[in-house]
Amino acid sequence: MKSQTEMYNEAQALVNCNENQAAIDVLEGLLNRYPDDSRAHIDLGLLHHKMGNAKIALDQYQKATVLETENIEFLKILADYYYVELKDVTAALATYKKILDIEPNDVDSLTIAGNLCLCEHDWDAAEHYYQRVQEIEPWRFEIQEYLEKLASRKENPGSRKGSDATMLYQSSQECVDAGDLPGALQLLKKIIDIDPDYALAYNDIGVIYYQMGEREKTFEYYQLAAQKMPDNHIFLKNIADFYCYEHGDLHKALPIYLKILNEEPADIEVLMTMGAVNLRLDRLADAKVFFNRVLDIEPWNVEANEQLERLRSTGSGVHPAIAALGCIE
């Protein structure tokens, strides 16, 4: 009969060979014999998490933290799972507070606790955690900015709505930079709750849904952003690009691109897109117009030069809508 250590080592070897189900079987057998092996519970949770078994993963993480109540590594795994996977800010914050009871100077936990308090609109608690971070790492400029904005809220109560939304938006960008898309999404939706006219939050929600593969929600939020700020070219481009590349509906995309170019004739991105769209429509002369316009603005543009080289020997009439732009000398 294998010992506890031998069984655990066998499971690790299987994990290293990407034989996850076999590793799960070994760990479950180990825990049947040794139910108090906290590391086996954590590893089993991680494997189930990887395989998409959310409830089992949570159960194993919780069992590990019950067995080792002061193991910061286990508590952080559980706290991150609450926050990132389950989007349970309350449970995540409670777990980070347990970590800070054990290790009051854990800077990462202090920072995350401050961010979570922002999500909950608990400004005083957020200020407390950020002040602790600043005491330990005074060079953290972003923490100083947060503290200044929190102080501004107290001094100017009338401006709290905008200040709150701005702080949450900055936190959402940090989540995006860290690869925490669910966390960013949660913060952006908090912004909309505070300020329903915060157009940039709608647009960014659309971008995140696109990265998550939820195309219908993407388009919904792009449209909401454009409704809030109908003259914002970034928002209009997102809608036009969605029509063009996701729906394949060039007839709906083209008028939006043309509107942008009428207002900003030197928009290189849209000029290049219009060139490519006209190639797809077999309007070769129209495509040349746009690529030539790009070279008028950026003579060094390699992609525009390459496209024109391919089109050099072709020629046809220019579509009236294109000529109306005034791009042709």
C-alpha cells in the first residue's frame, strides 16, 4: 500500500504530464484515506477549477482553509476564486480581511482590499487600506492618486458622482492590465449604476464582452455608448467595425465610416479600412483613392504602398459617394 507522500507525489507527476483526470482520481483516493491533507484539497480544487467544475473547486478550497486557517497561500487562492470566478465581492473582501488579520503588512492584500472597498462604495475603508499601503510602500504613486481623490470627495460632496466614477474607471483599467476581465467588468457596471451617462464605461464593457466572445452583448454596449455620445469617433468605429467584420454587413458599415471621414478626413485607420472594404466590394478605383489618401498623409505607410502596388495596373471609375468626400484632387 502506497504512503500518503507516495500518493501525493504520484498525483504531481500526473499533473506534470497533463493527465489531469488521472491526477484527480489519485488525489480523491488519497483524501479518502487521509481527509486532513490540506495540500491535496487545494490541488484537487485547482484541478477541478481548471476543468470547469466550479462547485467542487470551491468546496475543496474551503476545506483546505478550514484545515489550515492561517495559511495565507490557501486563503489567497480562495479569495481570488471568490472575486475573479464567482464575482462575489463580499466573500472575497471577507477572506482578504482574514489574510490581513494574519499578516497586516501584506501589500498585495491591502491593495486588493482597497479596490474591493471601492466596488462596495465603502470609501472610508478603502482609504484605510490605501493609507496602509502608502505607509509600507510610499513610492506607489497610483495609491497617492486614489487617496487624493478620496480626500477630494470629503471636501467637495457635490462632485462625488464624477469622482466616484473616475476612481472606479481607473481601477477597471488596472484590472484589464492585470488580465482580470471579470473584475474590470464588475467595476464598469458599478460606474453605470453611479452615472448612467458615462459613455466610456459602456464602450469598455463592449470591448470586454468581445474579448470574452459574447458578441451580442458586445454590440448592445457599443450601441449604448454611441447613443450617449453620438459624435465620438471611437464609438462609431467600433459599431462600423462590428457591422463590417462580425455581421459582414458592409452597407451598414460604409455610411458610418463615411460620416467619420467627413468630420475627420485624415483618420488613417478609417481610410485604410475603407480601402480594404472597397477591395472586398471589387471597387478597385475607390480603394486606390483611399490608399493614395493615406500616402498623402503618411508617405511611409508600408501597408498602403503594398496595396497600391497590387492595384497599380487596374483602374475603374470612382464611386460618387467616394468622390463626394473631397479626397480627390
